[in-house]
Amino acid sequence: MLIQTAEELDELLAQLRIVRSDHQWVEAKRARNQLPQDLWKTLSAFANDGGGVVLLGVDEQSGFAVSGVADPGRMAAELQALCSRAEPPLRPAIDTVVHPDGVVVVAQVAAVPRTAQPCHFPEHGTVHQTSFIRVGDGDVQLQPAEVDDILAARSPNDFSRRSAPDDARLSPAAVETVFGADGPDRDLELRRAGVVNDGGQATLGGWLALGEHPQTLSPLARVSCLREPRAGDPSDARQRGAHVEGTVGELLDGVLGWLDKEMGTVQVARDGNLFDELDFPREALREALSNALMHRSLSQATEATSISVRLTDDTVAVISPGGLHPGLDPRQLGLTPLSTPRNYTLVRLCGRVTTPAGARLVEAQASGIARSDRLCRQANTAPLLLVVRPAQFTAFALRGRLDDKAVAARRPRLAKLPNALRIVSFLSRLQEVRDQDPSSLLHEVSLDAVLTARLLAPSLPEHVTAMLDELVEAKVLVSRPRFDRVTWELAAPAELAQKRRPVRKAAPEPAARISSRRRESVAALLRAVAASPTGELRPRDASIGLADRALRATFSAAERAGLIEATTASVHSPNRAYRLTDLGRRQLGADPDRERTVVTRPGEDGPGEGTPD
């Protein structure tokens, strides 16, 4: 959606003020008299990573206030000229919005086709030096190996058919299991299947599927597994790592076995019986792993990298080196059968190979994600959440069943609407997990019609849009039009987050109990919170004339007294902000000349500046 009116611009700026930073797809620049010198980096990042909107004449440092540009026509022409110097050239839709506070130049930058990435700016350096992607609200330069892999993916080459390392050997037993005993026709069959090349040397795909200890020669034959410390572990607890090695079949069995051990099981009632199961469908995890093993990049640029699996209390992340095949549309994953493999030879072999446990490596060719979506709905978990980057593909599993009962208790009207209840439960769970890790790639996941269709599988995007709009009318969701699609969010995410998990704080007292020494600084803090554009204030944004330690102590004292409350339960979140409680608003609205009753608890605020809880 291109911003064309002052009302649309104000709506977008209100969203930016809530998160207090640019969006993944929005970049605001003051740009009063000239284009920012580093704007080309943002243009490259948007073009390589889904597109985005540039706002010139909006000052992020002033709370996304409209500052306006001095000469909109000249600014738009210079922006267009800059975009034309990209490789490939960019053709953004550029418009001007007349706002009461100034004129804003708005540019919608579409992503370039994946077959033409990476978009870069030759005038500033080589393709390796000037290719960027968008990470959160920042522009991050692609690593040289990532650029090489993106360029390699543009070729029609099947990298799984290239030669394996010189010392690579096939396992006679594995070859016999798949192709039968040695005979006059077997060499021809091995060449036709791509196990060996015309010279009789093992191919990379043949070696990874049927090799003899391939892990001894290449990290392509290993998966790095990492278990983050659990909640409740000692503060000095370290990550636990493991490496699973072997052929693709051995890797699949090995990683699933590691997850079985590390995740543990939960009791699930079904048909009157109790079953011990993982807290996310094992078959869906298997789908994420088998996809990574078959479709990860095998180009020379990534041959020193491994697939990685990261396990936390909240998620399982399967991170695959290299992006999808350039011919694939990531938004169609799970909706329609897709069969555009990046490693054609390896994929064909995996259709014939079994794991050491005897299971088929490929269970649902071209429709595995759709099958896993249905399993996730049956188990009442979120579907696999897929984050596609130019040089990386990540599949996230949100651990645990969705808490429909808690959502229905908060919103009784949804109790008889299972589809709506599932949508709200999913958004609540997603936000909860995001709050625990502000740097997570899950912040790039948005609920659009495609993800909703997968959430309600089997379904189609055109069937769910009307229901989403009805939830907007019922003030359960809010729609967030983007330049490329519409997304939906919970109407009151902060309120829901508060109800999901209570914030660690003392119960409010009947009257504010602040020491006389800190009374003035707390009063200044309350005024600063009330004056903030969103009604919320982070400690690092507070400007009330106090040093850092005294400022933290003032926040702590005001929170203990019940005058302010945190907006998120995560004490480590950099976005943790505070808002006034009812008691704080009454205190702020009281007559400033009226003497307040102030009581100091024994030991409260002690000598010196004090420290926060």
C-alpha cells in the first residue's frame, strides 16, 4: 500500500511510535534538504528482502514527527535517479504527501526478482561490498559467501551432481540396499541416478545419501545442535551443544533422537487415553529437518557450513544455509504442491533412501508442509513458521499447545468460534515468544491471509479474509496494510500480554509511599511518562536530569509504589517500557500544592542512590 494521504501517513507513523523504531519494511529519514548519503544501503536491503517504503521528511529522532522536505520535486527526482543507478535498476513508485506539518516524499520499493538478486550499487563498490538485506529496522551487509551463494543459485546448475571430495567413498552396503547386488547394469543405473558421474567418481548428492562416513571430509554431513539454558537454570548455565554426523538418513534419525531427549515429553489426552508426546508434532519437526537436509545450498560458497538446530524453551529453529530455489514463491509454501528442488539429484535419491531406523527419508514429496500444517492443527499447535532470507531459510516451531482456554476466558465471545479462537491464541503465543527475544527472526513473521490459511489448514487465503475482517469489526484484530499485502495483529497486544503473564512487581499500595529524598524525581518521572506520545516510556528514553543509576532507582521506586507498571513481563527486553497505573494518574492529577502523605518503608531507598529490583 503506497501512502497517499495525510491520514494514511499518520496511521503509519502511529504504528512506528508504538514500536519506537522503523519497521522491517519502513525507513524514515529527516532528509530536509538532501538525500541521506547512506540511503542506497536501505534501497539495496529492501530490494533484496521483500521490499519496503521510504519516508523522506519524517524525523525518527523526534518521535517520528513530520519535519517535511524543503523541495519535494527535486528530492523525488534525486531519489529516482539514485534508484536507476542500482544493479538491477529499481523503479519505485514515488509520491508526495501534503501533511499539515510538511511535505513528505514516499517511495515504495519493490523487491527485485529472486533470479536477479542481489541488488547492489556499483558506484559504491563491488557486488560483495554493496549488497544489503533488512534485519529488523537496520540494513546489514551480506557476507561475501552469502553473495556468492545467491549468485550461484541464479544458475541452472544442480550442485548436488558435482563431484564429491577426491577421497569420498560410497558405502557398498548402502548402494546394494538401494540398487541391488553388483551386476552388469548397475554402473549404468548409478550414473543415471546421479550417484556417480561419467568417470565413476561419486557425486556430492550420491555421497551424502550413500556415502561411507561423509562427515570425515565435509561439514555438509553434520548438523550442529544447540540447547539454550532452560528457565530456572542457574544464571551461569551454559549452552549445551552436540554434533550429529553421517549421511542424510543418519542425520535425520540422529537429530530427531537428540530432540526427543532434549525436549522431553508431555502427556496428551486423546480418545480417553494418555499419550507421552513432544510438545510439537514430531512429524512436523521431521518435515522441517528433511527439507533442510535435501534443499540446503550445496554450492561451493556454502560447503564449509552446516545446518543448525537451535532449541529453547519456546522454539525449535531449523536453520538451513542458502535460500530457496529462485523459481519458488515463498508465499506459496504449504498452499500448493511445489516441486522445484535446489538439489535435484539429491532429492531424487532421497526418494529411494531409508534412514537407519527403516523410515523413508521423503514421506510427502512436494506437499510435506501442507501435511505438517494439518498435523499441527490437529495437535492445536502453531504451524511451522517460515522465514526466508536471500541466503538463509529458517523453519520455526513454536513449542506447546495453543492456550485456547485462557483466550476464551478473556474473550468469551470467541469460545464458540474455534477458527477465530485459534487465530487469537496463535497471535497471543507468538507475541509472548517475541517478548522473550527481541532479536528473534520471529519478529519478521506477520499474520497475513496465507499464514492464516495454513493456521486453519486445510483452507485457502480467499476463504479466511472475510473472517479476519469480521474480527477487525469486532475489535479483536486490527488490520495493518503494508505496501505488498495486508496483515493483522491483536487489537490490544499490550493488554493481552499483561493478562498472559503477570509482571513481577509489588502490589499497589493505598497511597504512594515515596521517600522525601526521591519525591521530586518520581514526580518528574510521572510527568515524563504522561507526556510521551504513546503514554509509555523506556528508561533509556527518559530525560529528567538524572544520572543512569539514579534514574533506574527512580523507576524502581515508582514501580514499587504502584505508580507505574511495565508493559512487558520480560525484564531483559530492550523494549521494556513503563506506563502510569490508575494510582499514578491520580497522583499526577492531584493538586501539586497539596501536601501529600509520604511514608518511607524501613530500609527503602537506603543510603546513596539505591538500585532497582
